[in-house]
Amino acid sequence: MSLECNVHLSLIVSSTLDTWLQHVNRRIPRRLVAFERRCGETIWSGWRSAEFPETGATLLLLHGTGGARHSWTPVLERLDPSIGVLVPDLSGHGATRCFGHSRHGLNDIAAELLALLRAEGLARLDLVAGHSAGAALALTLALGRPEGLRIQALLGIAPSLVPPPAMYTLMLGPLLAPLIGSDLSVNATAALARSTGLVDRLLDSTASVIDAEQREAYRLLFGDAGHVRGAIQFMAATDLPGLLARLPQLPAQTIATGFLVADDDPWIPVKALMPILADRLPGAAIERMRGGHMLPEAAPQRVAAAIESLIARARANGIGT
């Protein structure tokens, strides 16, 4: 199917998802607007700057598995308002929906993102910042060296770059993914999210302090079966060993790369992550801080400062593809 993009004027959402949209859009930063756009088989939804700056910085924010646009709200509230921002719900997440396919691997979503960027007229990104699995996606996008897109800097925040054990990757993962991604399992998970403390326990397991409004956004979001299905499909299709093997190919001389690592992250243990970064991306700037996995929501001022600092460093050094 052609990747030619056009504006999609009607967004099909469940009542649960519609309630989530109303909840998160009440807190949309003043300089941003909600958008919907169809690119091939993907109907994108998210937030964007009302106008992207012609000479100022432009930023792409990529949330992690199970997150959505609202995951970046605390950071956006603290970010320099002169920075142009695109904050999509990733494929299968939030209000972004894919029709005719359920391909949610890193390369698949990177290709879909490229179509969205072209539709938005963005040929230059001063920074792509990704949280958790969004960091893996940011790296995948840069590794593809897409024609017509210049990426100047990458920032991985609590990056999900620690692969599961080899036994899971080779044997258990392919067996379990169809089971946990079945309609019965997805619908049951969404029902539990609506009626139990499942989402709060999940958030608590990140060792992060998240405010009540953000928690409510996740409760509403995980009550939508489509979002749950998309998150599971993304997890099942993510090939971290394959990405790690390609990381040394990242053009470090043309893309400034940095990581913000949480020392108390139980999901991405720092002892496992640091050797991977040192081995695969030895030239990357690494900043460590106390905190759990959900840094954009628990430490938004620190994340906003890291974003602005890396943009400034890349611009000062004239870095860019």
C-alpha cells in the first residue's frame, strides 16, 4: 500500500479511549494542538506544535511500550516553548490505529514514523528523544539513515536496551506471544485494568513517583483493549538482540548521542545496561541519576534540561547528518 499521506478527518475510538482522550487533552500544553493524520495503513494521533519553527529546534518524542502522548506531559510543561515538538502515539498505542496489519516491530514502526514525518513536512530533527522502548525506536530510526531526513541528536531516557534471556528470545517468546496477544487475553487484561488495581501495581513496580492525574490517564488507557493489544504486539515484535548488533553502525560523528540512566530502575537494571552502552556506543554521553523507570513523569525538569542541553551541544558543534 502506498505511504502517501492524507489528513484523516474522523478518528474511530472506543468509548474508553474517547474518555482517555478527553482526560489527557485537558492538560495539553498551550503551544501544542492535537492532530490526526492517515499515512497508508496507519491513522496517527498525537500532539504537535501549531507551527514548526523554520530556523529553531524541532524535537520528536517517542514514548515507551504501553505509554502514549500523555507520558510526556510533565516534560512538555517544562520545555523551552520555542522548540517545535511532535508527540505521536506510537502504532497500536493510544489513539493511533493500524488497519490491515499488526506489524509492530522496530523497523516497521520506524518506517511508519518516517511517513508521518514526511507528511508533516519535517526534513530535520534537532533531537529524537525516546523513553524506554522509545529509545530503541529512536536508534532504529537513525540507523536506517532515511533519505531526506536529517537527525542531529538522539537521547535515550531509561533506555530499554537490555534484551531478555536468550532462551526466551529463541523459544519461549514465539510460543507465548500468540497466547498473551489473543483476543481473550487482551480483553481480560483491559477488563482487569478497568476494575482492579492492576495499573497502579504496574506503575508502582517502576519505582517512580507519578502524580494522580497521570495515573488516571494510564488507568483509562489500559482499559482499552486496542491499546493493550498494541502494547503486547510491540513487546512481542521488538528484536533487541538484532538492534544491539547494529548499534556500532550508528554514525556517531554526525549524530550526537546521549543517555539518561536511572540508577534505581528495576525494569532496566543499571548493572546490565551500562556494559551494553559502553560496548555498543562507547562515544555516547551518559548521565546517571537517582530514580526509577518513569523519568519523564517522575523527573520532568531533569529530562527537559537534558533535552535542551543535547540540542544546544549538537547545534554548537555543527553536528547533523
